[in-house]
Amino acid sequence: MTDPSAVSADSSARDIALDTAALRVLAHPLRLNVLSLLRERGPSTAGRIAGELGIHPGAASYHLRRLAAGGLIVEEAERGTGRERWWRSAHRQSVHDPAAAFGEEREAGLGYTHAVALAAADRLRRSAQELPGMPGEWADVVTYSDFLLRLTPAEVGRMRAEIFEVIERYRADGSTSTSTSGGSEGAVPVTLQVQAFPVPGTALPPAGDT
């Protein structure tokens, strides 16, 4: 999930601003992970995705069909052989700004944001499992940091915007890519998770308040 202000004009044509229908399609953490895998690794099949994510091929096929129906992925028919179908992402990334959503779109956005959080937790778990076998140069720079700050919503908004500016600068420099090719020598797809939320239990309204 990316704030629109973090996307440059030159790159925005490769991104999709999620509408209500797309938000509902992506309100599922496993479906988000399937889409992320296609964006990170390039075109793939249901069987390959099932093996990567540890799910049944039938489940992978179902989620691929839902993503295709929502216009988020497209089939590469020329690569298909018999019953094997290849799929690729139709966009570089999804863009959704919860603060700009109203009505049904805002409600659908809440479900999408919930799925994003669950998908991020699953990806973090899988990353931690790979850490013991990771080459030293990567193990030395991987970070799982957690900071406790006291901020207002406005301060969180400013910090988020500043972080997104840094991310966009690295993307513009070509040091990140949506495939295993391109970028600097030795570059691989890197997931940077940006999470900022009130400590659970501290920002909810008192019981009974509407």
C-alpha cells in the first residue's frame, strides 16, 4: 500500500490507483502475497506459486482467477502449454490513500488495509525463516527494527511522507526493480515494510462511544 504522494509522475503510469472493486479483490492476505510474488519474481504459474507459498495448486489457481477478473494480472497466453497457464502482474505497484477514500471505497479500504497487515506479517515470518541461511553480506544489512515514538496523527503523516520520499529516490536511482534483472550489479528484489500504528489498545475510543 503506497501513498499517492510518494509516486513520481514518471512512474505513476505503471501503477494502479485501487478503486472499490479492486480493494475488495485484494482484501485477502494470500491474494496479496500471490500478486506480490508476480511483481517480485516475474511471470509464473499456479503450480510454481503454490510451491513458493506452500499452498494447494487449486487455491493458487483460484486467487489468480480473482486477480485476473479484477484487472490486476494478465495471462501470457504465448507461454502457456496445455493446461499450464502463465500470469504476470499488470502494474508495478498498487496505490491507495485511505485519507482520500469515502463511503464504500473507505469501507473496502479498511478490509484491504487489514489484509495488507496480515500479508506483511506472513512475509516477515518467511523472511525470518530464511535468515540463518542468508549470505553474510545480506545478513549484515537485513533489519527487523521496532521503535517506540510518541506522535500525533499529523506527525505520523509527515514522517510517512518523508520516508516515502526516500524510497522514491532509491527507486528513481534504479537500485530497486520489480524483476530479478535490472538495477545495480548484485541487486535483488528487496521488500521494505513501512509500518506505523498506535500501540494496540491506546487509540481506540472508550467503550460505548460511537
